[in-house]
Amino acid sequence: MDFKQQVVSALSKVLAGEVEADQITKLIEVPKSLDMGDYAFPTFILAKSRHMAPVKIAADLAAQIDAGDFEKVVAQGAYVNFFLEKTSFAKDVLTAIAEQGEHYGDLQLGSGNVPIDMSSPNIAKPMSMGHLRSTVIGNSIAKILTKVGYSPIKINHLGDWGTQFGKLIVAYKKWGSEAEVKADPIKHLLEYYVRFHKEAETQPELDDEARAWFKKLEDGDEEAHKLWSWFRTVSLKEFNRIYDILGVHFDSFKGEAFYNDKMDRVTDALEEKHLLQESQGAEIVDLSKYNLNPALIRKSDGATLYMTRDLAAAMYRHDTYNFTQSLYVVGMEQTEHFKQLKAVLKEMGYDWADDIHHIPFGLITANGKKLSTRKGNVILLEKVLHEAVDLAKQQIAEKHPDLKNADAVAQDVGVGAVIFHDLKNDRLDNFDFNLEEVVRFEGETGPYVQYTNARANSILSKTDVQPDATVELTGVDAWAVLKMLSEFPNVVARAARDFEPSVVAKYSLRLAKTFNQYYAHTKVLVDDAELPARLALVQSVSMILTTSLGLLGVNAPKEM
Ligand code: ARG
């Protein structure tokens, strides 16, 4: 059911020996307005070889082409315009959606395991907006990749190891209390950590103490391990609360600490290949031939680093999952780190390093300022989610006071607003966070798409007539909706190819808008011969809006 392909093959027949099918495919355009047809072929490239004016060539081609499969084929200026046969097009699209349901748009673009490193917040610190981005982008990419044939494995590479735990232990032992940590873990652990940095400015010996405690932790000291484990448990409990609200689940929580006893394998392999060099007491891998800074592998006191643990994790994932691709959804400020990671693996002789992809994303600022945990410029994610849900509750109470399950719907709408707001932007764009904008229920928002879907459902619930995709459907507005529905598989393919959920989000906004235009001009529930076809259209719109939102990790309530 590839309509563009129909156009290509009709053109190929009359251009045999002159233009290759591949090139025809590239040249074909989609006219700006529907009265110029559904596809257009520009004839300029033939002018030279045919020694003819493009306008004349267009006229010749239009006359030659077998118009049998189309409503009509006409020359307009230098273009040959193709009008698809509307009735069969409508039947094809609507029948496919009715039959395949949520599987419409499923593709086989690849296969195999794809670990996705996502979310990965740091223990004892609040989850940042950056981690929210990683969580929702990673979750959506997992859903999109599943739809095109891959088996994603969602991995939360928790930041639960590193020198900061030495600092935290020192700070807790000096200024902390068990009661405080029990009452509000992350708040107080962060306080201790911030205080540590402040006091270390005037008491540099604190840093030595912290290093010593981290070394103890790495060597398995009982007290150090007990404290660390407790900090980890209480932090994870808070993170899980947020993941539950977002509806995001992980296949693995193997964080940095998991690799502590797998470091020798990395350093042994590096030594064996003579890749380790000494530099100011530390051990590094020189990457100057990649135009990169050296990768730090081991500090002078023997402690390993973020990079070392990522090397161990990459090797572990390769052994465990035998992946076809391995993704890291991490902010673009870590671009250099992932370039280094790939380069070191390449130097080690692993050609699967080429299958590792960093999926970067832009920065969120608040009121134009960079967010910083240490400076206290933070947006508290859980608070944002709660406020969004509260605002959704208010809106629903005004617009639909007798709605059943109002609380559950408000949850879907508020949380959906936050997720959608994040995903509708191109992954790499920076954006400024403004809660009022996030929870606006009009314009380019998640609630607008959800509301359009609920409206489609309410139309369907008002009649006993059964939708029927085989009945003829006419009208330009319906045509615009149909064409957009037929685009969905291409949209999925593009989103998967570019690891770009915004492609789906933007599509869902366009489909919602196009459907609302149709609905404004067309009385759907009029009892005439076309009614079952109109209902099939409405049902298909609801199906594709629901599927699109689903690919973003956003629920689509039937009523709101
Ligand atoms: N915990 C890190 C941070 O918050 C992100 C970890 C990303 N994943 C990785 N394998 N390095 O910056």
C-alpha cells in the first residue's frame, strides 16, 4: 500500500532508460495544496537531454502515463501532477488500520538486542530535569524501536559510585543524623553534600578524608559499605516514586557500583595492549590520534573513574546482550566522554565499538539560567508533576464536572503534559522550562492531542452504527485526514532512524489539528450512506492518536 511507489512505477515506465527509479523517487514532491494533486514530478532535469522546454515535457509525459491507477494525471507548468484514486485509497488506509489496530505502522527495520542506557540519576541527589529528559526520551526510543523490530533493554546506569560517596560519608559522619535522612533522605543528603563543598574551600584536608573513605568503600570496608548501601536504598526509593508517576520501568538497575569488581578486566586488557600510560601519577589512554583528550583510567591512589566503569559496562553489555546497537541517552555535555569511550574500545580492538551510539539532548534552563544542584538552582521534578496534575484536575472540574475516574484522567493529562512538552522539541534543542507553558491545555500540547482523541471517542460512543471502512468516503477534508493517517508508518520509520521522538510528537499534533478541521466542517453523525465510512475515519484517527501518544509514553484517556 505504498502510494508513492505507484507514482514511481508509472513514471518509470515512461522514463525507462532516461531516469532511474531511485532518482525518480528522490525527485517526487508533495504539492503544497491538495488541488495540485497528491504527488508532483518536476521535469526540469529532462530539458537538456530532450532539448525541450520543461512545460512541453510535462504535457508529453502526462499524455503518455497510464492514468488507470489514478483519479487523474495532469500537467501543470513544468510539473506532472498525480491525483490518487480517492475511493480505493480511503478503503486501503482505513481497512489496514481497522485490521491492524495498534499494530498499524509496525515495521521490520532491524532486529536484535539494543541496550538503552537511560535516566541514570546520581544517588543522594535530586533527580534533575536532565535526568527527566533522559528518562522520557529513552523510554520513547525503546517503544519506537520495539515497533520497528528491535528488542530494547532499558538500563538505569545509576550514579552510585565515585569519589562523591567519600565526601558524603565524611559529611554524614560530621554533620548528619539518621533521623534526618530517614525523614527526607535526598533533601538532607544533598544538604550534607553542599555543606561539604563549602567547608572544603577553607579546610582542604576534608578532601583527603573523602578520598580515603572512597578508597575504603572500593576495598569493601564494612562501615563504608553499610552507609553507602543505605544512601542508595533510600535514594532509589524516591526515584522509583517518580518512575511510577511517569509510568517508566527498567529492565536493569545495574549502576556504576556493579562494575567495581569488574575493573581488573578493563585495566588488564588495556595493559596487555600497552595502551596505559602514566601521566602525573595517574594512568591514562592517549587519544591524540582521535583528536581527543586522554581518557583517565586510574587515579594516583588506584581509584577508578567514571570512564573506567563505563568501559566495564560497555564490555559487560556486549557479553551479556550480544547487542546489534548500544545506546546512551545522555545530555550533550557528555559528548566528549562518549567519543572517548568509543575511541578507547576501538583501540582495544573491539569493532563493536562502532555499534555504540551516544544519543545526546539539549539543556533545560529555568528563567534563562543553567540549572545547578550545587548552587541550588533546581527544578524539583516531583513538584512539577504534582502541580501539573493539580492543574489538570482544575481544568477537568470546570469543563467536565461529572467525569467518571476524574482523578485517574487528571493523572494521565498532567503527567502527559510534562512528558509531551519535553518530547515535542527536537532532541538537541535547548529549551527554557516554564511550568505555566507546560500545563497549557491549548496549542501544541499533549492535552490538546489527548482531548482530540477523547472527542473522537465521544463521537463513536453516540451512535450504534458500526464503522465500515469499505463504504465510500468523499470530501476534501476527509482526504486530508486520510493522507495524514497513511503517513504514519513513514513517521515511525523516521523517528526510529533518527532516534527522534519529536517526529512522532509533531505528527500527532498535525493529525489532531487536521482532524479538528475536518470535524469543524463536517457533520459526522448524519444518518446517510457515508456515515459508516466517516465513523471508520474517526475510529482510525483515535487509534493512531492513541498509538502515537503511546510511543511517547503518554496515556490517552477515552474521556476527559
Ligand atoms: N549519572 C550520570 C550523570 O548524571 C549519567 C550516566 C550516563 N550513563 C553512562 N553510562 N555514563 O551525569
